[in-house]
Amino acid sequence: MQTAEASTVDIISSLPEAILCHILSFATTKEAVATSVLSKRWIHLWNHVNNLNFPDIKVYSDRCSLSFNEFVYSLLFDREAVGYNVINSFSLDIQYHYADLARRLGLHNITKWINLAVKSKLKYLRLRLSTYDLDYYIDVRYGYAKLPVSIFTCRTLVSLDLRCFSFEGFTFTGFSSFPSLKVLRLEYFKFSKFRDFLLFIAGCPILEVLQIYRTEFLPLEEDSLTLKEFKILSLPKLTRADLYGFRSQCFPVNALSTAKYLCIDTLKVHRWYKVNRMQHPYDVVPIFHNLTHLELHNRWDLVVQVLHQCPKLQNLTLYKYGYEDGDYQENWVEPEFVPQCLLSSLRNFTIHHDLSDLQRELMLEQYILKNARILQTMTIRCMTKQPKTERTLSMCPVASATCQITFDCLRKCL
């Protein structure tokens, strides 16, 4: 009689190769290679997995770097030896102990691996670099890593996730460099010019998700951009945009008008609005007809102005930091007209403070409570308890009978 254990082994062994490869595609490449010792059936099976995945790689020394490089090259050569060169997804998340190690023994090899991967109609590419000594920069002494130019020949890319790279030296013309790209995530990036950034994004006509974090444009040159160059950016398929922490004076928010989820610094909205109203009065901030989730950073005096552009907003999150722009209006004036979203759709409102003084924002909180008719939750997160603010809001007129006000404090008062 066959044991339950043997029966299980037989069932797995009898599965088609395509299913086994699909199962292995959820493992890291190192784990997939390790299955080659299971039996003769598994010796070369990992070679037929479409995904190469190297997560959480830490390189501490020259010897460690050389060992990892040799491992990756051996994988690529083994796959070529069995006649299987298809790579659907390539993911590398690597941290070097110090920047010079990455410069001498890492970046050149990474470029070679990408050059090989893009030849096989690559769809998903994730390259995330960091160093232990500076974490989010490769090193200011050597600059960001140069992006392999072969990426621009890969017109099959669906998702592109890059960290610590530079687009310097490339020529952008606005043509569809990535006609299939739906997801773009850039973190710690540098463009030579803001115009290059706009043209790069314009080359992704079916983009659905855009996430830009801590990106530099040197030199800043928005004032020299023409209206045509601002309006060239059109993203009709966009559903989500996260634009935060990048050094730019403004952003053409008209390109984000189809988004359902938006995270943005209100300074970008304010300055884009200011540029267009002062220099090109026939251009205005768009109405975000699909927007249901909004996160705003800084400039709370502009919140209500932004809300007027979001008639279907359901969730609003605000982040406040310890500095203000020079135009900040300390004496906030309650607007004459209530935004439509407060009257009919806003359900959840969350506000984050990093300072203990909440008095400047109290008027905004009271305004939302008095006008948000179907508000369900108001959550106020701050560093310390604010008994005065809690008392004030508890006595404030509330438009919604079901609203719950919660205070979350990161530090408890002693």
C-alpha cells in the first residue's frame, strides 16, 4: 500500500513542466536554483522559469561582490546553454556596503545583465540600488548610477521600477519610448533638465500608475518652459499618481486629471496654478472627476482651493511639516462656497502633524466638521496630546451625525 507521503511526491512529480515553472516563478532565483537537487526532473527546471528575482542582496566586500557577480553570470550562461533565453521579469534589489564598491565592481555588471535581459522582450524591470554608508544615494562623489541605455530599446516593458539612477546625457524628443508601459516608479533620480523629465513621461502614453519620489532636476528651469511643453504631457489612462519630495517648482497637474488616487505636494498645484493664471490665463487647474483618495503635503491654506477641484473625493489625508512657504496665510479665511465633496462624498479625513502646536490648523478642522455632511471619521495624529484642541473640536458644530473624532498621539504626555 502506498504511503500518503509517497503519494504526495508522485502527484508533484506528475505535474506538467509549465505548472512547476509557474510555481517556481514565485520563489527567488536562489531558491529556484536550489530545487535542482531534488531529482533528475528538477535539475534544469529552474532554467525555464521566466523570472529572475534577486531580493535583499547585501554586498559587503570585493570578495562578496565578485561571488554574486559570478553567480548571476553562471545563471545566464546555464540558461543559454539549454537554449532558453526568455526573461519576462528581472528584479534586483541590492545594497553595497560603500559606494566605491558599487562603482568598481557592481554597476558595470548590472548594465551587462540588463543589456541581456531587454533582448528577450522583458516586461517587468525592477532595479533598486543603495549603499550602506549613504543608504539612498550611490554617493554624491560619484553621482547617481547611469541608467543602461538599452532600456530605451525595450518597447515591451509594462512595469519599470528604478532607484538611484540618472537620466543625464540622454536626448528626449517626446516620442513613445515606452508604448506598453503601465507602471512607472522612480526614486532618488536625477534629470539634467525638467524638460527631459516631462518628455520622458510623455513617452509613456498608456501609463496607469506614476510614482515619483525624491527626484532632482538640475538646473531648475521651469521658467524657461513654454506652454506647449507643459501641455505635451497627457496621461489619459492614469489612475494613480504619487508625486512627492522631488525638487521642482511646479508640475503640470492637468496630466493627472483622470487619477482616482493622488498624493502630491500642494506647492506643485499652487505654483502650476499661479504660472498659468499669471502667464497663460486660458489654462486652469483641472477638475479631478475620478478622484476618490487624496493625500496633500504642506500648504494647508490651499486645501479648500484644491477640494473645489475634487467633487467626488471620499478620503482626504493631510501631512504637515515644520516649515512653511513664504506665501503661507497665517490668518486663514473661511471660503464663501463649500466644496461639493464636503457636501456629498467625503467620508474619511486624516491629518498628520510633526509639531505639537495645532492651532494654525484648528480652523480648517472646524470648517470640515461644520460642512462635511456624511463624514464618518476624523483622525488627528500629532506628537503630543492637545487637550485644548480636543475641547474645541468637541464643542464644534458637526454636520454629520455619524462622525467619530479620534486623536492619535505618538508621544504620551508625562
